[in-house]
Amino acid sequence: MGFWLPLLLILASGYGIQAQVSTNVSIIVKGTAAVAETNDHFVCATIDWWPPEKCNYNQCPWGQSSILNLDINHPFLAEAIQAFNTLRIRVGGSLQDQVVYGVRDLGSQCLPFKKMVGGLFGFSKGCLSMDRWDEINAFFNKTGAIVTFGINALSGRHHVRNHIWAGDWNSSNARDFVEYTISKGYKVDSWEFGNELSGRGIGARVEAEQYGKDLVHFKAILDELSEKSQTRSLLLAPGGFFDKQWYSKLLRISGSGVVNAMTHHIYNLGPGTDPHLTRKILDPQYLNRISDTYKDLEHTIESQGPWASAWVGEAGGVPNNGGHLVSNTFINSFWYLDQLGMASKYKTKAYCRQTLIGGHYGLLDSDTFIPNPDYYSALLFHRLMGKKVLSVDFNGSPHLRAYAHCRKQKEGVALLLINLSNNTEFKITVKNEINVNLNAGVHNDKGYSFTDGLKWAVSWIGTASDGAQKREEYHLTTESGNLQSKTMLLNGTPLELTENGGIPPLTPSLVPVSSPIFIAPLSIAFIVLPNFEAQACV
Ligand SMILES: *[C@@H]1O[C@H](CO)[C@@H](O)[C@H](O)[C@H]1NC(C)=O
Ligand SMILES: *[C@@H]1O[C@H](CO)[C@@H](O)[C@H](O)[C@H]1NC(C)=O
Ligand SMILES: *[C@@H]1O[C@H](CO)[C@@H](O)[C@H](O)[C@H]1NC(C)=O
Ligand SMILES: *[C@@H]1O[C@H](CO)[C@@H](O)[C@H](O)[C@H]1NC(C)=O
Ligand SMILES: CC(=O)N[C@H]1CO[C@H](CO)[C@@H](O)[C@@H]1O
């Protein structure tokens, strides 16, 4: 017995390995020119207005995570934001168009949101006091946040019928608020006008013609107020679901140079109650569908408003709070990182995740403030993937998804590789387009591999000898195969806060560049190739 048991185990584990297939894939990275460029603060997360009483499907997962009541002194919160150095934070959401700013001349009491029958989204108007605004700005300043703030764009309008709201926007309260903000020296990188009022709207809708006129008005206010203080903020709109006609009209009516970025929202996974939610996340065809929206918006901007760029102002995947034990677990990173890669490719300049905290889709848990898996995914993308996006070519399984960017702030290239397959390991060789072409030109059947590209690069950069060259690998997997775990592993080690509540170091493994890259089934990897010669990245 003592002899046979180990042998049996060996046989059993050997059988397990055989059940998994390995497929060779060559990925060709085109480093000669960037196909798109994101802005400096691409990775972004939102803070919403929802009070604790916001519930869906008998769950109320917001707790104290509204901008009005969030514990901004919680030590984990500051640590989590500071780990990014500069994290873009967008303040906004459904109740934004019912916010009153508690400036001096408000003329009424500054009261919080209350449940209200017949109110938009079932709530009354709610007030942001300037004391709270002062505290929030001290917090943003301390944590290095880059602030995008959504302004109430329903102010002064009246409800006509169904979801339609009409009449001119009353700028008076917003103007006082922006003036107060500027007078205090608070930095707001961008003001966004309205939330989900575009197209058919969600709770309310406003016609594009009216909206365009109001944007011109808001822009004039921003110009006038910022002239005195010599600060400059961007103007974003409309923060809704993309609707080609409505977006085109808004650009035409508001005119050249008024809107700096057209923001749109992504909730492409459908409701959290869908039992097929996890299957959709792992289905490459399903994930691809939303690329049409990115393409359409890109074309709309090119043809109707080339002065503007595209931003994802809010993206939670699953609407109404996110999916319980989906949006806050490892499996969601397949959707989220694929989205960051896809959005970058289609010239999106910033991508705001719903939420930083709040609902099931928070990067941080709403109760404990402990990071969920997507927090670390966001942080790795932010730290490794630079602004310039490179095109990638490969054939093989649609279950492998690959994105390449110039490496962040350093020479070389960073890859994001996602394996959606549950049974196939991908064994990847990365090739440099320059060498592939060179190879084709001289009909050399030896086949140039990445190593050859590296030799070329090494002699060109003039650094270490090729044998010693290493790449960085960051492999993300889940605990004991449970895709719906709240713990993610980096190179086999669980990502957990340090004893002091700090973000753990994200340490790569170093691998000789000449060896192939192995991507396990149902895993994600960031690969950094420090010496990959790419002209676009110099
Ligand atoms: C995959 O590549 C290895 C060498 O890296 C080779 O030995 C093997 O035959 C290849 N497999 C297939 C199916 O091409
Ligand atoms: C924080 O405030 C100080 C003092 O007003 C200012 O000098 C600094 O630039 C601010 N930092 C950020 C990140 O906004
Ligand atoms: C806009 O609102 C302010 C108070 O918030 C009010 O005093 C003013 O009359 C309104 N302006 C118009 C044009 O309705
Ligand atoms: C792999 O995925 C397929 C399709 O979703 C499923 O039918 C199969 O049971 C899965 N296999 C394993 C080992 O999980
Ligand atoms: C080639 C390949 O990777 N195929 C598998 C990918 O994963 C799906 C589901 O996980 C399988 O159904 C495919 O056979």
C-alpha cells in the first residue's frame, strides 16, 4: 500500500494534465505605429449618489457609499486610491439630475435624498452641502484623485409626459456651485452635463436640440468663471446610452469646440438576475457584440464632431447594482479587462468603472472597503498599459483575447492576454512585425521568433546581452478553480491587504524572453516585454 498510493496519485495527476489541451499561438505585435491613444488617466472609477435605501431584487447593497455619506476617513479607501498615484474619479449617477448644491443663496434647507412616491427613481431631490463638498475636496486632494463631476442637467425643466422633460436648463444653482468650487481652488478636471437623459433616456429624457443649446450656455459659464481664475476644465456630455441620431444632433447643435468628450455608458451584460450571466462573460461572441457601439461612436465623432473624443463615463456591465457574486468576484475581470482593452482600441480616452465603491460592482467592497478582484485588475492595467495602443494579429481560438499597448512610462511593450477557455492552455510566441516582414522578404524558412526581434532591439538600444533578458509576467487566477471567488491570485499568491491595510506589492515573475508564454485555462495575464522594439513606443 505504502508503495502504490503515491504511484496512483502520480497516475491520477498525469491523467488530469492530459485532460487539458495545449495550443500553440503566435501573436504578432505591430509596433511601428499606434492605432489609438488613451489619455493620461484612462482607468477611472465612479462614486454615485445612491442612498442606503436604493434596492433591487430585494437587495440593498449601497450602504454608506454615496458621495454624501461615504466614510472618506476610512484608511483602506485612501490607500486604495493612492496606489494609483492618480486615479480619475467620476462623481455621478442617476440621482445627479436631482441634486441641489447647498451654496449660500440656496434659499431653502439643504436636505438629503428621501424615498418619495412619484419622484424620479423613487427619490426626492437631495442636497450637497458645501461643508461636505469641502471635506470631499480635501480628500480628493490628499489622495491625488483627478475629478470628473456630473452636474444636474434637469434643473428648471418640467416633466411633460412619459419620460420627456422640456424647457430651458436653469443654470443659476450650478453656476453658483462652480463659482464656489473655483473660488476655493478645488481642481475639477472635467464637468459632465447630465446623466442618462440622452436618446430614450432612463428615468427622464431631453431632446438633443434643447440639450445642445444648454451645453453652449454651460460652456459660456465655465469660460467666464475660469477666465478669472485661469483654471481650465473639460466639458463632457451627455453621459447616457449611445444613440447615433441623438449624439450626432448634440454635436451639430452645440457646435465646434464646445463638448470635449462624448461620454457613454456600458451595461452590456444584462440584469444580475440572469442565470446565464457567467456564461455570457466567458462567451467571446457575446463579449464582441458591444464593439459595434464603440465603432459607431468613433465614426459619429469623426464625422460630426472631430473636436471631441469618446469616453466611457460609466460602465458596470450589469445594471441595477451589479451581479451579486459575479461583479465582485474573479470572473468579472474577464469582462472588465476585456472592456479596458477593447475600449482603448476604439480610441476611448477614459473608462469609468461603476463603481469605486457601492453596489455589487464596486472595486472595493461596500461594507469592508476591502478590494475585490477587479480592483487589482484595474491597478495592473493602470500601472502597466501605456497610452499608446498597438495592433495585434493572431489566429487560433476566439477564446484567446490579446491586447498590446506601449509599456507605461518605460520602454517596451505590455500585453494583456485573456484565456476564456476552460480546457485549453495557450502556449504563446510573441513576434515583432518588423521581423515577420523581414523574414517574408528574404524567404528564410528558419522562422524569426521574438528572440530574434529582441537581438535586434538589444543591439539598437545597446543594453544587456540577450541571454539574460527577462520579461515580467503577472498571471491572474482564482482560488481552487472557483470563478466566483472574491480572492484573486497573482502568480499563485492571494492578493490581500497587508497587515496595515495597505495594497500589497504586485510582484511579477521574471521569465527568460526566449521561452514561450503559457496562459492557463480561465486565466488572465499581463506580460511586459521591456526590450521589444516598437517605434511607436520610443
Ligand atoms: C508547439 O510548439 C512546440 C515547440 O515549442 C512543438 O514541439 C509542438 O510540436 C507544437 N505543437 C503543435 C501542435 O504545433
Ligand atoms: C492640493 O492642494 C494644494 C494646496 O492648494 C495644491 O498645491 C495641490 O496642487 C493640490 N493637489 C492636488 C492633487 O490637487
Ligand atoms: C432659476 O432658478 C432660480 C432659483 O434656483 C430662480 O431664482 C430663477 O428665477 C430661475 N430662473 C428662471 C429663468 O426660471
Ligand atoms: C467547459 O465549458 C463548456 C461550455 O461552457 C462546458 O460545457 C463544460 O462542461 C466545461 N468543462 C469544464 C471541465 O468545466
Ligand atoms: C479551442 C478552445 O479553447 N476551445 C474551448 C474554449 O473554451 C470553451 C468553453 O470554456 C470550450 O467550449 C471550447 O472547446
